[in-house]
Amino acid sequence: MPALTQACSRALSHNLAFKSHERLLIITDNSKQKLCDAFKKAALGISAKVEMVTIPESRVNGAEPPGGAAERMLQADVILLLTSASLSWTRARMAATKNGARIASMGGGFNEEIALRAFAVDYAPIRERANQLCDLLDAANEINLTSRLGTNLQLNVEGRKAHGRKGGIYQQPGHWGNLPCGEAFIAPLENRTNGIYIVDASHAGVGKLREPIKITVRHGLAIAFDGGEQARTLQQMLASVRDKLAFNIAEFGIGCNHKAQITGATIEDEKALGTCHIALGNNAFFGGVVEVGIHLDGIFKAPSIALDGRLIMKNGNLLI
């Protein structure tokens, strides 16, 4: 069996517990044909009930798939989302998980190289790390985020619950998440985030950064983007939604995967140990109240993170 097909077979069996009697659906937009073919071949080695649905390519993460695809998602036991833009934070994905489907989302820059590197990882320490961080975030009220580049951001998460505890194992009905996995994340309270943060690794929508992007935040909304052409492109992409809530500080997350690398593919970059990320836009499906058709993560390296004054990460090194 070719290495890529073997890696996909392991993900289907180990991460999703795909069985011979189950129906598997692959949602694609033809941007990841080689991966789709490998997953389909691996899936047909387990079950004959394998279907592929092709949808139009979207420009932004969080845009809903066409109605026909959403309906097919309600009929599957296991779903692979292999698209150029992430479908993770969509009503279609949420409806499918509520219906009991097990889902692996692999949008954005996910590629064969990441699959070969990440699917064989030991998930136990990743899950343990994520669960410990989720416990700390659950108990926290205030987050203070700083970095050597000048980040100084204050977020309020009082009463909000953290996510990421499944650690890449989606074997029960309704379980879902990214592959590769490995983050603890939470939706900050709307209108309560203030300060600046400087993204220096990558940002969804523009990829790996040629220079850092400085984002100024007032009352929970990003109000200024500084940093050259990529900063302007990001701002224009958010503005194209024609809703000021596209600029909402939607998510704070901490990378937990010791095998993940910074490659410019957000789906892997945001999982890398020693990083954290801030997402803009939609957070309605993981504890927030903002529903808007975009969700874009910005990853930065070597942050220092304090929860209610307790330092849990210093310059990218976990202290817990």
C-alpha cells in the first residue's frame, strides 16, 4: 500500500474508527485531489459505502457549503472535509455532528506532506496537554497575552468553556475536530478584548507571513491592521463580508501538538506547540454569540500567557 494511502487508512481506523457497515462521505472542491483519492482508496478497503461530493471552491473559511452537500452530510456516519477553505465552523457541519456523524475537518492548506507527518503521531500526550490547558481556561476569568514583538492583549473568558479535549480521537457519535489535531481553544466574551497582538507565523487567508501583522483591538473588534501587503489583503478579505462582526475577536487558542510545524497551513500551524492564535469572525458554534460567514486564525510564536495573573507559558515554553 502506498505511504499516503496507508496514512489515510490509519486515520480512518485509529482516529475515526470507521467500520465496514458504515457510510463515509468525502466533501471536496477538487483542491486536494491526491488526498481525496488516497482517502477514497483507503476507505474502500474498509467499506463499500463511500461517496464523494464536489462543491464550488470558497474564498473564506466558514462559508456554508451548498444545500445538496449539507443534506448528504446528514446521511453519513463518517465525514471527511477536504476543501480549500475550512468548513469547520458552519451550520452544515454542526447539523451533521448533531445528527451523530463523526467528522475530520482538513481544510485550508492541509496537504499530503502534513498527512504523512501528522497522522502517525502519538495522540496521548497531545490529549493530556490539551485537557490540562482546557481545565485552566475553564477556571480563568482574564487572559493577558504578551510577546517579545510587542503583543499586549487582554481578553475576558469568564463563564466560557474551552474546547479541544478529544485530542484527535473522534470515535463516538457526534465527535469531530481537525486532523492534524492539538489545540485548546475558547471564545472570549464579545466586546471585552482590548490591546494589540502581532501575528508573525501565518494567518488564514494570506498564508505564511513575509512580515508580522500588527492588529489593534478595541472593545472586541479589530480596528487596524499594520504590516504591509498581507495585512491589507487580510483587512480587505474581512471587509468583503460587509459585516463589522467579521472583525470580532472570536477565539483564543494554544497549540498542543509537539509534531506540528509552521508551514503556512493554518490547520497545522495553529496546533504547533509553543504558539497561540487569535481568530477573527464567527464563534457561534463553540460558545460565542457571533455568527458571521468567516473565521480566520492568526498564529504567533513564543507568546507569554497569564491566566488571572498566573503565568502558564513564557516565550513559548509551557510552565504547567
